[in-house]
Amino acid sequence: MLADLILVIHFCIAGFITAGFLLIPLGAALGWRWVRHRRLRLVHAGAIAFVAIESLAGIACPLTVWEDRLRGEMTGATGFVGQWLGRLLYWDFPAAVFSALYAGLALLAAWLWRRIPPQAP
């Protein structure tokens, strides 16, 4: 059950990062003020930077490691929600694909920071 909770948290973090890349430019175009909130943008940029750095360094995500350890060697231990969230979150591609993707997204976050700057502190 704790492994499923970690999976849900992991999925929410991935969703937050992904949504930021869609909502920041959309919100800027539509005049939404909240997309320029400095703390929100720092968390977003920091999250994708963390993911990119750990991927480029060859370090597994701590949440993935923790979830795997909690699941042990049991197959079919996840519930329905856990199975589907896992399928959405974990893709079977070479590590280099993810490293390139995450590095590109970190660069995109930096570009968005300059193109759509957050409010001054």
C-alpha cells in the first residue's frame, strides 16, 4: 500500500512538471497572472532540473527506488490504480532517451523562464 502511495505521489510530480510546460505558455498568452508566480516557477524549474541532473548522472529516481524496494520481488502486488499509473509513468526506452528528453525539458524550462519571466521578488 505504501508503494502505491509513492507511485501516486511520483505520478503527481510528473504531472505537475508536464502541466507546467503546457500551462505556462498558455497562461501567459491568456493573461493568467498565476503562471508568473515566482515560487511556482522555481519549484517547476527546480523539479525538472533535478530530474535532468539525476538522469544525466545515471542516478535512479529516489521515488522509483523506494517504490521498487517496497514492492520487493512480488508480481501483481499493485492494485488496479497502481498498475495503470505505473503503465503511464514507466516507459520502456533506453536510458539515453530519457536523459536527452529531460535535458531538453530543463533547457525548455530555462527558455520559458526568460521568455515568460516570473514576477520580481
